[in-house]
Amino acid sequence: MNYKLACDCGWETEGAEAAIVEATQEHGRQLHNMELTFQEALAMAQPLED
Ligand SMILES: [Zn+2]
């Protein structure tokens, strides 16, 4: 299943679970100085229909 994730700052990513989680962790680290766990990043994502 694919997911879409939008950050409060307007940044967005879309893709498979592992990919969006990794991209979000990287984004949080670089732009927000924030360390997200896998579960925290996934909690921000919304599943896409197909
Ligand atoms: Zn952001």
C-alpha cells in the first residue's frame, strides 16, 4: 500500500511505507531538527486508495 504524508511546513511525500517513513525522518532531521521514530512518522501518513 502507498501512503501520502504532508508535513506542517508544506513539504509532501508519497510512496511505499518504508520509503515515506525514511524520507520523513530525513526531512524532520534536516529541516526541523527533530528525530522521529518509525511509528511517529507513519502516524503522520495517510493511506492512498490504490
Ligand atoms: Zn516539514
